[in-house]
Amino acid sequence: MRLACVAAVLIVLFECAAIPLARAETPDATLEFSAGSAAAGVGYTWAGGTLDYGGESHPFRVNGLGVVDMDVPIEAIGIVYRLARLQDFDGTYTEVEVDAELAGEGYTGALENQHGVVIGLRSEILGMQFNPSLIGVSIELEPGSR
């Protein structure tokens, strides 16, 4: 009986973790993101964007994010959930399952950091799938924007 209770709790926790966003949640912030390279075929040599949070714009930089089977500059927009404090935006993000509601809005990537902040990413480039590195995606606010 005790084992069944533990198994039930683990299943519920797993299902909650697999769906990063509750349908009732509203975004806390939005972002615009771009990345590119000085030469084709060398990967992305710069990446960054602007987080719009609390009525202010905050520049940030990104390391460890690419796209699948494409050697093109990335331009994307995103929505940010569970951002209670600006400093929680900094962190190492890992890929999580794209919620059905986000997928319906055209979001093809979702990332979550150690503070529980979730970012949904969408690009205007048809078929673009975001590919975080195996060690995660590092996002850091630029100095002076905190």
C-alpha cells in the first residue's frame, strides 16, 4: 500500500514537470532574441536580446543555443513565465516539453532554469527547432541592467 502511494505521488510529480505551464498562467515578461555569426559554418558567435519586464527593457546575452539543421541567423520572440524577480532571469536553462497551448501559438521551444522561470520561444523562420546544448543554455542580464 505504501509503495502504491509513493508511486502515485511520483507519477503526479512527473506529469507536473512534463507540462511546464498551466493553462491559467499569464506571461510575466516578453523577450526578443537574435543570434548570428560573422562567417557561415562556424556556429553562433554572438547571441542576445532584450527582456521586457516591469515596464522596462533589460538587455541579456545567451550561450549554448543553436537551431537544428540550419546555419542561419536566429531571430525569435519569447514569453516568460514564473519570473517573480528580475534576478531570477539569470541562470542555466534546460529544454522542457512545449505545452500544447504554447505549441498551438507556434512556440517550438521551451526552456526552464533552476529558479523555475520558463521561456517559450517562437521564430518566424518556418520549421525552426531550437536546440539547447547538453549542458544547458546560459542566459545572463547585461551588467547595469539589473
